[in-house]
Amino acid sequence: MKNIPVHLIRAELLRRVNRFVAEVLINGKTETVYVPNTGRLSELALPGAELLLSPIDGKYSLKILYIINNSYPVMIDSTYSNRLFQELLKAGGAPSLEDSSLIRREPVYGRHRFDFLVRQGEEEKYVELKSCTLFHKSTASFPDAVSTRASEHVKLLGETGKGVIIFFILKEGIKRFVPNYHTDFTFYRTLKENTGKIEIKALSVKYNESLEITSLEEVPVVIPEVDPRGIFILLLKGKTQSENTGTEYNYMLLCGVEKEDVFKRIEKLKRNRKLFPEKSGTDFTDMKIAADLPVISDNVSLRDLDNIFAPERGPGEKIFSSDEWRIYGYSENPAEKKCFWEKVLQLRFGDY
């Protein structure tokens, strides 16, 4: 990793208390710090993650500025992203917008606001910036959670006839951007439908040796043709015992295959526990769905999951299998493990 500026403080993430607060370990002492990002950050904000903190004024004396991801810093301060982009725009450092001038921030369009209104030559353009903190190797993706607001912004940009959406990738070394159709298929579909109506850009930051973002690099945007079929992974939380193994578990992964619409299938399962696999030897009564993780793919089968979530000496144990279902049991929350998210991201973005 690059040099650590003297004003930044190294820390280790213990847990994210809520959207705005986290507990961290600094030189062996537990501290409470501010999280300047309301996104889930599920793949980044994991217990044990290396952090770089910055001093602030207010209720908390420190905030998380960077989370280190595979030796690369990821700037997560969403309040800083727009200000940073504005500075780069004014300095001519935004690719494809080098000759643009800022007219105003937060221009009103109908009952909504975009991030910027710029002038490029004789033309005015509405610019909407989306901070991207989801990565797998050299692929970046957005969003990391379902975002109705993001889909609405894309529709409105299309209506203006002069809209630009920029995916602001806050990690360097990225080679491509792919919309996250696994998590938010509506956003993917909306973006695809408006491809000819708006400009779609992905700009990746470049850090200098002091972790300052001084320039941006444009990376290709890939919008593939996909259908909403694949497999789903439901993370269940709650103590239960499997009749098949005689073991008590605190967490389970319920996985199934769906040949039409995986998202509709998930919603049905959330509403009706009777749709869970019969004869599984498991009582799901007191278990809650903690997360749903669709994987949109024609190349992944349930058989593949056995080597991913329940290896012979791995953290999970297969407790039920059929042609349409797999259930894996865990004593600890697998979603708090880096290796779990690496497997999920490989399922989702490994083809890129």
C-alpha cells in the first residue's frame, strides 16, 4: 500500500454498530468512530478490516476515511465524494468533461435534484454522481443494495435529454464497470433501457503516494444482456437444530435454483415459510432472513455450491440437498467473514 499520511490513524474494525457508528481498535483500545457512509458496505466493513481514520470535530473525534481492500485503499466518505469531483471538474481532471464548466450544484429538475449542472461548449448537461465501493478484483459495480432512488435518477436523466451518469469508482486498479444486476435488477434494466438517452461514464480514482486523489481514469462500462434467472442464497439467523446432523446451528444458508425470476421467488419465500423445502429436517420457525443474495447466472448450479460453502474442512456443513435445494449450517455468521464475500463475489463477477 502507499505511504500513510501522518494525520491518518491506523485502526481495525471490530463491528459496525449502525449506519453511522462503528467500534474500532486503536493500539489495543476500543474506540467509537463516525461512519460517513450510509451504504451497506457489506463486502468492505467486515470485522478485522484495516482502516485509516481522520480527525473530525463533533460528537466523535474520528471518522473512517479509508477501508483497505486487498491492499488498496477505498475512500468511503460519501460527503467528500461530490466535493472532490467538483474540484477535479473545475481543474479539468474529469475525463470526457475536461472542457466543461460548472454552472451550479444540486440543480432542480421537476421535484428532484441532480448533483451538478455543467456547460460543455454550447450545451448544458445534468450530471448525477454515484459513488462506487463494490469491487471484485478489477471489476467495479453499483449499487451494493437495492436503490429505488438510483433507478429514479436514471429515468429522470433520460427525460432531460441531456443527462450524464457517472459511476465514481473509489478504488484504483479497476479495469471495467458492470451494473450490479445481481442485487438490483430494476436498476440494471433501467440503465440498459436508457443507454441511448444518457451518457454513461465510469471514472476510477488514482491516488498519489500521500493517498490524495489527484486524477481520474475512465474505464469501460459493460452492460451485458442477462435474464433474472439463476440461484438465490438466503442467510437465515436464529438457533435451530438439524434432524439430519443432530447439530445446533445459529445461521443457515438456504440456496435454491430459479429458472424464471429469482427476485420474485425470493419475495415469495420471504412471505411464506411453507415454500421452504419440505423434508429438510430443519425447523425454520424461529429463524429470520438476515440477507438475500441472488446470483444471476446460467453457469452456476447448486452442485457448484457444495465446493464453495461446505468444503470438507470449511466453516460450513451441508445438512440437506435435493435437485432444487441446498442447506448449509454454521455456528458463526458467515457474512462476517471475508472468505464468504470473496466466494459470493466470485459467483457474481467471476466471469468478468
